[in-house]
Amino acid sequence: MRMTRLPGLVGSVALLLALTGCTSLPAFDTAREEARADMQSMVALLPVGAVVRVDDPIPQGYVSCDGGVQYTGRWLIHLADPSTVEDSVAEMRRKAPAEDFVEDDFLENRDVRFGVRRGGDADAPLVGVSADEGLDGLPYVEIMSFARCSQSPEGTEMNAG
């Protein structure tokens, strides 16, 4: 379980975004907070006390999209018992529909990796959850989110027009 799945997931998402395009452009902070709220909803599916820490290596990360930018979030969820990561991801997948998340048909979903959108809405942030491990071999739950296309963040020189 190495980082080899990340490029495939990012490539799949990029293709999906190219096919769907972005319509109206909300503020970056609005789109980012929508995505992060859905990521937090995924974390909340883990049992109380299971999470030791959450690393957020790219809190302001984004990529270009049709006429703007797209927040791309990545959280590394470290569990009190790392040996339960794969089972935890499978359990999150089973619990996600009760929180109004629908699996995204574009992605190859399975117990150790799945992608969902709130209400199945194609404009909602895509949230990917997977079991992965660091270079040290320690397993963690990875949650990635790809927000809807938005305006460039304030203070950036990127032209969203």
C-alpha cells in the first residue's frame, strides 16, 4: 500500500473535471470550506477516540480548473491503532450513505478506497477515502477532497478569468 494510488486518483479526478467543467465561480474560501466540511464529515464516521491526529499537508492547495482554481485537500488521519486502518476505511464506506454521501460511479470504489459526493450531486466536492501508509510503513487513513471550481484565492497572482 504505497502512494501509487494517488496519481491514479488525481488523474481520474482531473479527467472527470475536464469532462464536467465548472459553471459559476464561488469564492475560493467558500468552495474550500464546503470541501473541508465534507472531509470532516468523513472523519466523524470514525469511532470516538480512534483518531490520534490529523495532518493537513496542503491547507491552501489548489489546481487550475475551467476559468478558476479548485481547492484540493489532503488529510492524513492517524489512528490510535494503526492496524485498524483498512477496516476503518471499509466501515467509513458502509456508514457514508447514512450521512447522505453517494459513491461516485466514475471511480473504482472498493473497501480500502472509495469516492463519494454529498447527495450524489455532481457539483458537490468529490471526497476520496483510502487506506495508505507513510514512508515509515505506518498506516493511516487518507482523505482527499476536490472542491468545485472557484475564484483564485485572494493574494494570488493566478488569473481566474
